[in-house]
Amino acid sequence: MPSATGTWSDAPVMQSIFSACTMEPTAALSLSAQIAVAIAGFAGVVAAFRNDSVHDWGQVERFWLRLLLINSILPLALSMVGLFLLSVSEVMPSIWRWCSGISTLFLVPYAAMIVRTLARLAPGQLEAAGGTRVTSYVLVILLTTVCLLQVWNFATLAAFWPFFGAIVAQLLGAMYQFVRLVQSPRRPAT
């Protein structure tokens, strides 16, 4: 039931429901760090299920493995930076602004590396490995959007959710890379 002002926001029951549905930044960052470590471990699973050594993989498969590792290590590092800054006794209101700034410093060169690598692939090489340029460039556009969100958070917003959104997007990217590597065509063992 709404309060006398006609809104739910100051109704005691609704406040307790909304507060029960939110996650504290410390818990969210701790959980994302654990997930990132688990996904990084999946890289070993991928290597174990393939018939050949990582050094014998094609250029595209090694690129996908690099994306899997970076998409798990970056969220781990960013989660740890956020947890470290939260551990400071006097937490500044601008902590998420600085976290997004640090995130941008890593994500922009990462996006540039992806674009450079995709541009260097020979025509048909990505498709022969089971990928498509369209999917790859859509993922680059999503990463660029995440970068722009980080810049906006650094410049004006200073909220937790954009920073954590970047971490979640990278973890989803790592999961996608894992599935793509597992399902990519493999050469038969010789």
C-alpha cells in the first residue's frame, strides 16, 4: 500500500523488500572474483579436451583462448581493485568513479587489440575455425559500449552498477569464449 504521499518508496514494507533484493558491493565483487577464477580454470579444461598442444592450435583458436583468459583475469583484477578500495577506512564517495577510470585504462587497449587481431586475420580464417566476423564485431561493439559506460561513470555518475556491469560483461564474454572454444571444430589426432 502506498504511503500518504502516494509513493511506495517510503512505505516500510516496500523498503524492507527492496533492501532484501540488493547486493552489497563487497559481496558482488567477492562473488565476481570467485567466478573469474573458476572461468580462468576452464582454460585448462579446454586445453585438456583438445587433441593437440596449445602451441599447435590455429591462430584463431589461440586468439579465442587469449580472449577467454583476458575476459577472466580482467574481472578478477578489477574486482580486487574495488575490494581494496572498499577496505580503506574512509571510503570516498568517488570510489566507483576511480574504479571505472581504472577499468577504462584496461578495456580500451583490450578492445583495440581485438580489432587489430580481427583485421589481421586472413579472409575465411575466422569462418574456417567456426566463427564469424559479424559475431566478432558485434562483441567488439558491446565492449565499446561498456567502455563508454565506464567513461560516463568516471565523468559524471560515480555509481557502482556501471563498474560492476563491466565486470559482468567480461565474465559473460569469457563464458562465450569458453563455449566457442569447446565447440570449435577440432582436427583429428594423428
